Amino acid sequence: MRHCTFILIFVCLITSCSQNKSEKSTAGQPDSDASFFPVGNYLLSDIASIKQNGISPKYFHIKNGISDSSFLQIENINSNLSDFLSPMIDSASMNSWVKENKFYDESIESFTLSYDVQNAYLNKTTWRKWDVYINPETQKVDRIFLVKNISDSTIAQLTWIPTLYAKIVIINNQNSSIVEEKTFIWNY
């Protein structure tokens, strides 16, 4: 499965680097013919790998200044991450809504695939943006960062570090305060 992930990342990088330089700039316009990194499938694949390893993730929860920790039953991992598994992020259902930017970020030494939902479509999806960071040496995903509206007053951010952990931060839009944090560690 990791071999398939490597091939998928490699193909995405090759196609992103082989764009025709003579194409007209379409900044600010969604590219309806683009296919982008399948974040939804990648997360589901990583979750399947976590389940296959059979190790219950450590779970840390902070809300209203109260922190708690426990082990999460492996079969409950999908339900705890459900906000970020639906609607599925894939090019078939979202490429007309999303603008993709691809660049090498020297400050973090990573290829960055950045996806922003276009203003005209913000009312049609709860997704706001997501970024995929790929290590140029290993050509593997180093991190995925997702931002999604949960309600009119809150957004949720997911930071996914493959093979290590995931962290969800719920933020109040009105005063930018952190409402809740959840961390799942599966490599300990």
C-alpha cells in the first residue's frame, strides 16, 4: 500500500512539473480539467494502515481548559475523524470548485500543493482549503493540512502527519479562540 502511495505522489509531482510554460495564466480561475492530489483517498488509506497495525491510538482531548487522555478503540478512528472524511476530497467531485497552486517552498523545504475553494462555490461546500506538503527527497507526504467549516461560527483544522499523528483544532470564527483540541497519536 505504501508502494502505491509513493507511485501516486510521484505521478502527481511529474504531472505538476510538466505544465506547458506557454499556457496563458488562469490565476483566480478554477481549472476544470485539473486532477489533484486525492486527499480523501490518502487519508482513508492511512487509516486502513493504522487499523491493520492494530495499535490503538493515544487520544488527547482539551476543551474548556480541561484535558483528558485515553486510548481510542481502533474501530472508532473513522467516527472521530468523520468531519474530515466527508464530503470526499477528490478531483472528480471538486475540481471545478477548487484552484490549485503548486510550488516549492524553500522555507520548509517541501513541495506544496495548495487548494483553495473559489469564492463562487463557498456556499456549496464546507471545505475552505487544504494543503499537501511533499518531501522532495523521499517524495512522500510529510503533512496534510485541511480547513473546513463546521458551523456558521466554527471552523475545524486537521493537521495530518503520516505514520505519526493527527491533530484537530476547533476554532470560534467570531473571536478566533480555540474551542477544542483533539490529538491522535498512533506511533508511540
